[in-house]
Amino acid sequence: MEYTFLDFLTLIGSVGLFLYGMKVMSEGLQKVAGDRLRNILAVMTKNRFSGMLTGILITALIQSSSASTVMVVSFVNAGLMTLGQSMAVIMGANVGTTATAWLISLFGFKVDITIFALPLIGLGVPLLFSNKSSRKSWGEFIIGFSFLFMGLSYINNSVPDLRSNPEVFEFLSSYTQHGFISILGFCAVGAILTMIVQSSSASMAIFLIMCSKGWISFDIAAALILGSNIGTTITPLLASIGANVSAKRAAMGHLLFNVLGSMWALVLYYPFIRFIVWICTSLGVGNPNDLMSFISTWEQSDPALVAALNSGQNLGSADFEQQKAHFAAMQFSVSFGLSMFHTVFNVINVTIMIWFTGLYERIVTRLVRVKDKNEEEFQLKFISRGMLSASELNLPQAHQEIAVYAERVQRMFGMVADLLHEKEGSEAYLKLYNRIEKYEQICDRMELEIAGFLNLVVGGRLSYEGKMMVNSMLTIVTEIESIGDCCYNLARTLQRKQDSHIDFNDEIVRNIDAMFKLDSEALSNMVALLSSNEPLMSEIMISYNKECEINNYRNQLRGANVENINNKHYEYQSGIYYMDMISECERLGDYVINVVDAIKQQQVKHA
């Protein structure tokens, strides 16, 4: 049978359906359990063993080691997790990802789950139209689960029948006959394929099908799985691009762990394969290596039977049904054996490596060094555009970055307060003014970067609560940028006053200092609210009280200003710049209270 370009596209589409199903299923679960996952990570990573169990649990739950490792990298980036804690969670994630292989082995080959796929989609679609976001997320999970196994079934039916094209099979077989060199070569192929599809689950499904159809032997398929273990590290590595040094170290630790683990497995490769075969035969599943000999024997005696078995045709005879059952049992033996290989390898790897998390931490710290300690001073610290693989889980990073943004604006306001007391025209005055200018540019850039990041996140799959959270964050970012503008306007007013050769007397300076103190207290409370995960309503009310103080003091000073000018306490021009400063301070307080309003709305929605 000739393999056409249409058949090739069908195969690519089948892989695409599998990947899409995995993505939708994983994202649905993330939206259902997003907050819970974050809480689990926060609570259960206090030591290396609880961190490892956390990694196993979360990865098995969301069915994606890529999503969980990206989440870990982003949590390290956000300062919510130390590098040592991340190592243990990543190790656990490697064990948790084997759950996908078992799911495929138990249901993808032994049970024809595609029979239930369409009914499951029929169950999931109505949930998508529910008003409750959790039901929508469960609907996505059910539909994703169905698509995953439909894709797996289509892959199984779409792969070319190599037995009908002996020249192709001979080409493939020629690379499997070189002993350990072939093992190393296919290990590299597994790594490259997984890097391309960025899903060890998808590559695992492909390897299972290749081996179950007799394309490759059991030991070659196991080598592909070892390679995929290395290839899956590409996702967190990509996620760490643009992140801070700690996140880069966590991603490097993941790569180092998987590479070193694969190295010991390659050194003990053939004894390890015999150990896996012994486990399978001891459990009564059968020898995974028997499939190749079964196909070879029957191919010589009855090629039509083997072709029919591989293509899924039904010859109708009782003997065929018996052979078909035997063939299916051995296919299950192969898939069971590969899943067992994947699991045992990762369990042994974690059991050994968990004791060396401190060593891993020291190694990656040496491998990924800080080039310049001041390099990250004016860059985003906690978010990067490389971390969009798990959009629901990006919100804590954005929250952390906004808190840093607020702290930076607060420092900028402190510079303005210092500028008021610097000697005009001095080198210190010019240096401080230039620094305020630089901070204003940084504030503008940070607003664009954070807002751009949030817009990219909201373009992904977010729950209703997540979208509302993003809306509040966008409001907060805009208001903080306006606070930065106020700070710069205050500095410019002082500069214009200097250029006009106008002086402030002691009374004006005291009054401005008093207003600065009120604004500084309002800013400090705002930063505290942004830094808190669950601010209390009493803390929020402090900001409203401070806003009233600022407004009352502004009104008091404005009323006294006219009288002071009339009484010649200071010149009219001094009063103009003085009132400009006071008005700008009051406007700054308004922006602060706008931020607090957005924080309060978040609290109400969560409640």
C-alpha cells in the first residue's frame, strides 16, 4: 500500500489532536485547581521530601511535567520558592509525569476508549455553556481527555504499514543493528523529537505505538524514552529566558538532573532492560521483547495475517480472532513494559538524587553566575514573556512584579523629598534630579512591560476569576504609573522654581514636608497592601483615612496661601510653585486611593 502525502497529513493531524487534547485537559485542571496548586506548593515545600511528593502530586494531577516545571521556575522567579525547594519539586515532577504513560498504556491499548470519546464530549460540551467557571473548566477537562485518546487512536491507525513497504523498514532497521551506538543514536532522536513537540507525553505515545507495531525493539523504544526525558527540559529552559538568575538556575537544575539520570541509565542500560523484563514477566504481563519475535515468526508463515493485524483489518476467521487477541496482549505487554521502564527509571533516579539537592544547588549556582549585580536593578524581576505555558499560574508572578513596581515608585518619591532639601545647583542636586528622570523612564517602561505581559496572559485560557484579577491588575499598574508621573512633576516643579530663581521660606518647606509625610505614609500602606496576599479590611481603611487627611491638609494650606501672600509672608511667585507642589501631592494621594480601590475589589471578588 502506497503511503501518500494525505496519509502523512492525517498522521500530523492525529498528533496535533493528541497534543491539543493534552493541552486542553491540562489547562482545564489548572483552572479548576489553580489556587489549590499554588497553596500546595507554598505549604508542602518546606523540606526536600515533601517538595518531591508535591511535584509528584501536582504533575500527576495536571498531566503535564512541562506545566509543573514551568510553574516551579516561575515561582522561583517570583521569589515564592527557593532554588533548593525547586530542585526537589522538579525531581518529583519527573516521577509524576509517568502517570500519563500509564494512562495511555492501560486505556489506550487495552481498552478502546474512543468508543466513549464522543459520549464524553457530549457530556462536556453542555458544561462549557455553564455560568459557573468551575463547571466550564471541568467541561474543558472532559473534552481534552476525549481529544487526547481520539488523537492516540488516530495516530495508531495513521502510522504507515512498514511491512508493506520493506525498503522503508530496511532503512529504519539499518539504524537499530549497531548495538550500543544505536541506543545512543535513538536516545538523541528521542530528545530532539520531544524538544520539537515540547511534550514528553506526545513523544511517549508515539514511541509506544512504534514499538507496539513492531517497528522497533523494546530496548530501542526505551532509549527513545530516555532521550525524551532530556528533551522535556526544553520547556522550562525556554520559560527561564528573560527571567532572573534564580529562575535560570532552577531550569538548569532540571536539565542537569535529567541528563545525569540518563547517563547512569545508559551505563547500566542492558542490565536495567533485563530488570524491567523480569518485573513484567514476574507480574504475569509477559515479556515485552516477545512481540518482535512474534511478528517475525508470523511474517514468515503468514504475511497477510501480520499485515491485517498491523492495519487493524478483520479477516473474520476464528484463528484470526485468536491471533488478534494474542497480538493485543503482547502489545499491552510492550506498552506496560515501557511504562514500567519510564517509572522505575524515574523512581530510582529521584531516590538517589534527592539526597544531593544541596550539591545540585551549588553546581547550578556555579554554572549560572550573576554577570553584574546591578544588571537587574531596572529590569522586571518576577515575570517574563517566556512563561506563558501555564497562563492561569502566571498571576502570582504579575502580582509580585506589581508590588516591586510600587516599591520603586515609593523610592522615587523619597528622592523627590530629598531633592527639596538639596542645595540648588549643586552636584548632588543635579545627580539626584537625573536619577529621578531615569526612574520616570523606568516607570513608563515597567508599565508597558507588565501591561503587555498581562495582555498576553489574558489571551490564553483563563478562568472568569483570573480575568477579573487581570483587569484589577491592569488598573493598578496604570495608577502606579500615574504616581510616578506625579513624582516627576514634583521634581520638575522644583527645577522650574530653581530656573526662575525663586526661593521657598522655612514655612513653605515645613508645610511641603508635612504633606510629603502624609503622602509617604499613604504610599507605604499601599505597598504593604500590594505585598500582602490577603490584606485585611482594617488595613485598607487606613488608606482611606490617610486620603481624608491629605485632602483636608490641602484645603487648609490652599486657604492659608492667599492670606500669607497678602501678608507678605512670601512672594506671589513662591506661592504659585508652592501650590503646584501641594496640588500634585494631593493628586498623588488620589492615585494611591485608586490603587487601594482596585485591591479592595479583588478582596470582595475573592470573598
